[in-house]
Amino acid sequence: MKTLFCFYDMAVSPCSYDFFIFLYSAEICRVRRGLDDLQLILIHGQRNKFRDDKIRTDEQNEMFFNNVIVPGISLLPSCSGFMWQSRSQVSTNGLAETQIFPRGFRLEKPVHGYLPSGLVASMIRQDKLSFLEAPAYARNLATDLISYRCPEGAFVTISAREIEREDTNKTRTLKYPIWRKAIEKLDSLGIKTFVIRDSSALKNPPLFEGVDELPEASIHVPLRMAVYERALLNFTKNNGPSVLQLFGKTRSIYFNEFDDSIVSLSRSWYASKYGMVEGDQFPFTTQSKKVVWNDESEKRIIDEAAKALESGSNNLVINGFSSQANLRESLVVAFNYLIMQLQYGFLAEDVDLFKRIKVLNRYYDIFDDLDKQLKISTDGQISQKIIQELITKTNGK
């Protein structure tokens, strides 16, 4: 069998846009292991089929699942099918370790795969790229929609986040006065602006008076992706749909800043999960996506749109390490990720990852002795046989 079976377990995974990090990570795993397609198994959680958390109410979870997650599965062409089942209906019997994602998943002890640490490892390992992309029917819809709404040519999108959750200091909210001026300037350059709002805000007054909105893209994930793919440039801040831009065939500017009052926006979170410090790019994203730090300004918006007009193409080259600090943090994330994966056995991809960690470590000396550090860090959780086999294979003996 050449299928990767991917388990998104709602007992340990959120009903949120983090699902698309999982989906993209699963796709990169499929490509890395040389498998033909993947099957997605979504498993009921403990609270009305979802995880017992405070992110959303039960009703909101149900709505998000049906309106975002289920249609969003179509963004992965290699996904040949999916199931939404209770734990008692699911089995992993007969599956090889290389056919299971996330690695080490067991029904009796589920693990999640929605954090980006694996993508840091993919960047270190130099895995092959793949993408989330809009299905053909959504691209056709976008073509018709844009031809009608913007027949004159180039357009940009602005994806707005309008909910207050986890945004105490408004670091995820658009700086509206700046954008009003920038939109006027873009219009003078012959670039039309479309605003894509939170679906919960569609009944609210226009965000910018006289500026067109795309409510169709707010409520239809595949169409949203298709519009992103067609845009000259997509502007966003730290919000859920931004993950579609990061892992799609899109050109995007992601305005960002830290907020240490929110765990998922803090410096420590970015360093420990993404291997990022201020000034860095998201791991395993292409150069057509750019994180702009602490510069949500009219000038920067116009400059980036002008650059997009000049380039005229989507740059599919992977972003490199922005700095030595970025490399350092990424190596630490990848090393810790390797240790976690080794708890579930030993695969050829572990050799590839540890070899690359060693190569990069020679250029930036983080660990004095990586083999020794591996033995110390595992602290008895991994068999000595696995550790020794990995060391032997990565030392060429």
C-alpha cells in the first residue's frame, strides 16, 4: 500500500485553522516517504466530538468544522478521502509506521501533529516542497468572480481579523487609518483592493467606506484560496486564514509583531515552535511570502505592491535562514523534534535529519558533541540500540 493514513484526533487537536498546519505537514510527510496519496481520519473528541478547550463553544466548533475544516480538505489534491468517526470505529491495525501520521499515533494514546516543529525539521532536512491549492471548481468560480468585480486588472486582498480573542494589545488587528491611506494610493496606481473579512462580521458596516469586500471568500474556504492564488499580493496579519497563504501558491505580505502577553504571539513561542526570532521568515515557506516585522506602514504597503507588479511571478524558492539566531533556534527545535520522533522507533528520515543538523552545526557551533547530547537528552526514553544505530549511520560507519 502506498497511502499515508493521517489521524486528526479532536481529543488532542483543536477545531481551528491549526488543522491546515497539520494537513500541510502531512502532505510534506507523504512526499518525503514517497507515498502516492493520503487518507484523512478525523476522530471525535471528548466534548461533543471536539477537544475540551475554551477556544470555541460547542456550537462554534460544529460550525467551524462544517464550514472550514471539511471544505478545506479539498485544498490538498493528494487527499483521496476522509472519515469523521468515533474512536471505536477507527483502527490502525496492519499499518506500517511509515504509513501513519502523526508519527507514533495510537488510539489509546493519541498524539497531535498540528504544531510547526515538524516543518522546521523539514527545512533542516531539505524536504521536497508541496502546496495547498484551490480545487479546479473554486479556481473557475474565482475567475468568474474577479472578471466581474475587477475586469480592469491587478488586485490585492486584505484579510481582516475582527474578533477580540487573544488580541489584548491589538497586534493582530489592522491599523485602519494606515490602510485607508494605502488603499487610496493603491487605487491611484491602478491596483484594486478587496477586503476579506471574518465571517462573523459580514453583517457589519463596511470596514473601509467605498472599498469592495468579498463576502463569498469569507464564507467559502476553497474560493478564498483561489482568490489568494489570483491576487497580485495578499496582505494579512496574524490570523487563522493566513496559514492558507503561507502554504499555498500565493504571494503574501504578513505583517507581524510579538505580544508576550499572549502565549502564541510571544517570543518564546516563536522560538520554541518555529525556530524564529524577530526578523525571520516562517519555516518551509517560499520567498513569495514575506513576514514584515514592526512596519505596518503606508510606505511599506505601497512598496511591496510595487515590487509585486515588477516581479510578475510567484517565487517558489524556499526562504533561507534570516540570521545566525534563526539558524540556532531552528537547530534546537529540529533536535528536540528528532528526540520526540525517536520515541516511536527509528526511520530513515531520522538519519537524514540528524546528518543535516550535524552539517549545519559545524557552521554555527551550538552543541559541543551532538552524539553525546543525543544520549543525554533522551534520558532513557529511547532505547540505546536506536541511539547507537542513528549515531553510527550519521557518522558514516
